[in-house]
Amino acid sequence: MKNFIEVNRTEDEQVEQIKKWWKENGMQIVAGVGLGLAAIWVWDAYKDYQYSQSIQARTHYLSLVSNPNNTSAFDELKNNYTNSGYVDQSSLVMAKYAVDRKEYHKALDYLQPLFNSENEFIAHSAKLRGAAIYLEMNNYDQALLTLETTANNTFSGLYSHTKGDVYLAQNNIESAKKHYRLALSQLSNDSELKSLIQIKLNDLN
Amino acid sequence: MKWFWLIRSIAINNTIMLSSIRNKTKGWLAYLIVGLITVPFALFGINEYFTGASNVIVASIDGDEISKEAFLSEFNPQKRRLQQRLSERYDTEFDSILKQSVINDMINKRLLGQFSNDLDYATTNSELQALIQSNNLFQTDGRFSIEGYQKLLRLNGYSTAEYEAIKLKELTQSQIKYNLLDSAFVTSSALKKLQALNEQQREFNYIQIDADSYLDKVKVDAKSVEGFYNNQKESFFDPQKIKIDFIELSLEKIAKNIEVNDDDLFNFYEDEKERFSTEGERKAQHILVETKEQAQTVIELINKGGDFSKLAKEYSIDTGSKDDAGDLGFFTKGVMVPEFEEKVFSMQEGSLSGAVKSEFGYHIIKLNQIKLGSIKSFDSVRSELTKLYTQTLSQKSLYNLTDQLANLAYEVSLDEVSDQMNLAINTTQFFAKNTTDYEQKFVDVAFSDVVLNKGENSEVIELSKDKFVVVRLKEKLAKRQKSFDEVKGEINKHLTTLLAKTFVDKIAKDIATSLINNDDSANKLMDKNKLKWSDSVWAKRDSKTASVAIINKLFALPKPSEGQSVYSAQGLGKRSAVVIQLSTVKAPDYKPNKGLERSLLSFESNEMFAGILKTLRSNAEIKVFADRL
């Protein structure tokens, strides 16, 4: 393209040259532009599709949240929106509904698969809730086992708090106190849970 | 609710920019150019192209950048709001704190945005509607008002599309927190335990002993007063104090000297006419249908005497208005879709339109009322005008005078500035650096190097939007050690209080010990000190039957065993001691408490959310270029 127009030639020659150049390169340019436009169109369509899938998943999720009997929404999500974050969320909702009906084993069935979720926040939520259910079932050993975490993580305050509750239910006052105190030191600075835990601690004096 | 008007403008995907270029250019050549331009866009992403060299980046999160422009558009409004709220107390030091908090907030939002994107979270239009409609800023008489909504947004420089896109994003981000809350629960026995604890009641009485009553019973010896002074000598000093001359320039004073003549005022009125006029409004009902044929049917029915309201209910597909007789209320120009607006504003009061086509379908419109626009007469707004005009003039004059003041203050002495500008010099009292008698900015400048050490005129300081001063040092008193005689009274008082407190602590402890041992020295002590038990009462955690401090101590006491009381002596702040007798603890009968359940769930989810944010932040590579903020 460097010598596209040369100054010394006559107009006719120049026109001739442009025509020649177009003959040689025209196809490629048209094809290139066409390809580019097609790519944009495909990308747009793909984005639109993705967005509408997300909206549909959200709609199913919301209908499950608003109505405990709407289990078809849960099945729909589980079967047709495998990659959506709403699948895990709806399992958590199903677990809550089971707890509301006091069907604790069923609730655990929903939660257990999430214990090892790739989304660590889902995993922590599921474990903390699972432990609360074991506690409700008086299955203290299983509750403590569920709360066993290796690393000292951001959520250990919540874990320690629930552990304290389990030990208290077992009437193991010293361990309960120890874990409540631990929770106080691990929770984020302005956590509202602190005053609640302090109340629990004071009550054990 | 007239919803469909609103939603039409929401941009769904991120290709708005491309399509706007496509719309503006015409012809095949334009297509060719667009084609050539769009290829690199499609491959490399449009954002990078536009935010490349010309934009300053203030932070980046995993390569996702925040531009200075984006930052300022968050920072400036917040700063303005803070300034308005604090007015004169606003200090430029707040800027850096605010900057930190704004950029932190923006980073959090980006992280939540990315994460909610990864999880394929999305927000439906009905959620967005519900949010906007429930915002009472947009409500008149307890109902959502589309006019109010659009007006308020316009005033704040947003279009509805922009505002709705922002809200949509925020809602999607907030799902990180609220989806987890949707499914959170408290098991029934856990709630029972929590409630028993929360609503626990304790029966108690107490003896309060105040140190103040013992101030004349304790004696501090002179030696310890002197010893205290010698040990703490460096804390007894009189700080440096200064006296300041200053010249003040304020809008208020300038306005007093301005006289307005009628001709000027009238010209001003002509210029500002818009301010005194109200826009014309229309009140209409409509029925929206999908096809022209349907529209014709409806029109015929109306012409045969059909009731418009009933037909609206039956035929209209505008879910927002159909149950409301199709009523759209009063609206001004610029609110409805163009075709609709054009028709309505050309109709006679009480008349009916034919089928009007818009992007939503076919409207049949009935215009019920016309409010014509109006302009208030010159005479009726004269006093308001005078005020406005004076303000405008004095504002202008203030700017000029401030310039003059700045130049003069730089060149000549303060006396000469005063002479030339005919402004009086004022003088302050002596004040120290920690004074609250003068504005913080004023004090800071008075103690700055230029004024305090070099003795020069300060620059012009903007104390508020309408008030400027130049200051110069008049006199200074150096920091000096206070002599023992000056402060011995103060020290004596301090030590006496300490001693009295120790004394009452001991009394409280002796009484408690005696009560625990069940001997009679408690009674003797109480008689001797004229102390009495308070009446025995039941308290809950939030009771006001005694001071909060006493209630808190009460609920931290161990529980008594059946028929026995627990006695405890406790210090109460710096000036009192208390003996508490706790006789009974009981938990009331269980009643399910939704409020308590909600509180616990929200406490837990807040902590969970804090943890999520912390984790997201630590997993991301975040760079903040603080020097560019």
C-alpha cells in the first residue's frame, strides 16, 4: 500500500492503477470486512443469548425463593442451567425449606454435595449450615466433624461461634467458653455478632 | 404504574458504542470504514482502545482498570454532599480520607461485579422496577410518580437509561450477599436458646456509693501534690498563643452596598424568564393495543358510547395503567414517547384521538385536562428578582474584589490594603492552636510558617463559599511552663478524687464480702456511711431501671443457686462503686420471635459478606495509584 498513489502519473494511469490494485486485493478486503462484521454479529448474538440465559435462571431461582412448593423450578435449574451460580443457591434454598419442615436428613442431602464446592463461599455456608442441622439433631460429633477446617481462614470466626454452641449443648462449658472467646478474636472488627457472643459468654460466668 | 416507558431505554449488552457509530455513519463507504474499525475492536475489546493513552488510571483490579474520570465522577458528588452537610466544618484534610474510601468502595464494587459475572448472576427488570418504585424519593402522596422520577434524575444529571443501568449493576452485585441470605435459617432450638438468653430477666437491687460524697473525708498531703507536679511537669504548660489581624470580604457585606435600579432589574427579568414560568401539562387516559385493527375496534366501541375506563381494563396491554382506567396523570413535554407526545399536545381538551402508532403499539388517547404554561408578571416577582439580582451582582463583585485583595495582600502591608480597599482591619483575642473559637482553616493559616514565623500577610483564604480573609500576625506569646502555684489547686482536686474513688471501692468490697460471709459488718458499714439498698426490681437486658453500666454488670454476674443471692462489688466509671445483689434469674415463656431471627441472620450474613469481600480482595491483584487520586 505504500506506493498506492504516485504523484507523477496521469489521472487515467492512476485510476487504472487503483482498479488494478482493487482487482488484486478487493476480494481479501471484502472477505476481511465481512468476516469482521460476522464476528461482531456472532459475538453480539452470543452475549445476548448468555444474558437471556442468566435472566431465565434468575427467574427460576426467584420463583423458588418465593414459593416453597415450586420444586419444578429447582429441577429446571439443576437440569438445564448447569453452569449457573443459581444452581448452588437453589440447593441451599431447598435445604432451608427442608429445615423449615424439620426434615433434617433431607436438608443434609441438599447441603452435603456443596461441602466441597469449588466456590469456597458456598462450601463454607453449606458446612456452617450443615453443622447447625447436626446440632439440632443432637449429633454433636458429626457437627464438630463438619466444622473441622484445616487452614485458618477468613470465616473461622463463624466456625468458632458454632463450635462454641455445640460444646455448650454438650455441657462442655470450658470448651464452649474457649471457642466463644476465639470467635471474638477472629470475627471482623465491626461484626454485630460480637455483642451476641459476649452475652453468651457472660451467661456462662 | 407506567412502566414500559421506562424500560425501553435500558441497554442490555456492552456493544452500545459500536451501534452508535453504526447509526451515525451512512452509505457503503461508511460501512467499509466501520467494518475496518470494528475488526480490531472485536478482537481487542473496545474499552482498552478508548481508555488507552489519553486516560489516567488510578487503580487496577486484575487488569480491570479504574480511570481517573470514573473515579472523579464518584468522588465529586460525594465530596459535595459532605461539604453541604458539614458546611464550614469541612476541612480539606477530609479529601484524602474520602478519596481512600471512595476508591476502596469502587474496587469492592468491581470485585463483586466480576464475581457476580463469573456466577452468571443477573437481575430482572421487575426487580429493578420494584426497587425504583419503592424508593420514596420518587414517590408523591405515597405512590410512585414517573414525572417525579424523571424530574429528579434530570436535576441530578442522569438520564433514566443511565440511572437504570447503574441500579441494575448494583442489584446484581448485591446478590453476592442477598442470595445467601435468601436461604439462611435458624433452627428452632437454636432460636429458642437465643431468645431465652435475649429476654432473660434478673431480679436485683444495689447500693451505689459516689466518690463525690467523700471528697471532704479524704485528705491529700501536700508532699504528694508537689511530687505529682514534679513527675508530670511537662504536662503543665501554657501553649503558645497568638493574636491575629485580619481583613474580611464577604458576600453579605457586599450585598448591603448594592443598589438596584428598575431598568436593570427588568432586563434581568427578561433574561431569567424561564425561572418564573411553569411548563404546560396534560392529563390523559390511553388504551394501548397491538394492532391497528384492534385499535379501530376499540375506537368504534367508544364512539358507540362504550366506557373508556372499562375498555382500558379490557383491552389495554399497558399493565401499568390498564387497571387505573388507562390514566397516565399529568405530564409535561419530554416524558412520553415522541409520537404520543406530539398527538397529545395538539389535542383539544375532552377530545379523543384516532389510533396513534408508537414503538409500543397503537394508542387511543383521551385528553382530559390541559394546564397551560404560564409566566409570572414582573411586578409579582419583584422582591424575589431583587434578591436574585443583588446576589448575582454581589457574587460578581466578590470575585473581582477577591482578586484585588489577593494582589494587594501580596504586595503591600495589611494597613495599606485596608486603606486602598476601604475595608476595616479586625483583631482576634489571643488563642492557642487547639482553640475552637475560630474556624479550623483560619487557625491553621494563623499558625502557618508564613504568618507565624515570617510575619507576612497570608494568602486569601476561602473560609466558606462566600467569605474570604487575609490575616497577619499581631502579637505572640511563647509556650511556657506553668508554676507549681498556678496548678497546685488543680492537682489537689485530681488526687482527692482518685483517693475518694479508692475509698468507695473499698467500702463496696467490704460490704460485698460481709454479705457473702453473712456477718453483720455490712449493716454497720452501711449505717455508718448512710447507705441504702435500692428497691428490688426485675430487669431485662435493655431495661432503664438502672444505669446501662449497672445493667451490664448485672448481666455478667454468675447465676445464683436456688434461694441464694449473688453479691458483687464493682467499680462504676471513674467516680462511683456499686454493690449488686442478684437474687433470681428467669427466662420468660417461649414465643417465636421473628425480629430476633432476622437480626441473627443479618448479623451472620454481614460477617459472611465481610469475609467474601476480604477473600476476593486478597485473591485479586489490586493496585492503587494513590498519588494520582
